[in-house]
Amino acid sequence: MRATDAYHKWVEWSEEDGVYLGKCPDLITGIHGADPVRLYAELCQTVAEVIEHFDREGRSLPPPRVRPMQEVAP
């Protein structure tokens, strides 16, 4: 598994901002754009670059905490 796979990433529409928001709250606050498919690709690239930066600096990555659907009750 790649390090980027451990972190939950998603794109959602923001009515308030009028753009799509790409989120990965365990690593970055987010990015935005007009095309959701392109934005997801950019989000994945940004997350990979953040992980590479941590590696170059010799820093530990924060643990992945965001887990959608983890606490859904039956």
C-alpha cells in the first residue's frame, strides 16, 4: 500500500464558495477548483507531495484519523 492510500481524500461541492473542494484533513486544509475530476487528481498529487516533504525532512507523518462510515450504527 502506498503511503497516500492511508489518508482519506474526497471532493465535494461547496454551495457557499461556488467551487469544488478537495479535502484530506489529516494532512492539508484543502484545495479548490472547477472540475471535480481534475481536482481529485490534483488533490492526490498534493497529498503525495506533502508526504514526500515529510520524508525529506525526516519527520513522521501524522496518523490517519478520518475514517468515513467507521461509526455508522446499524
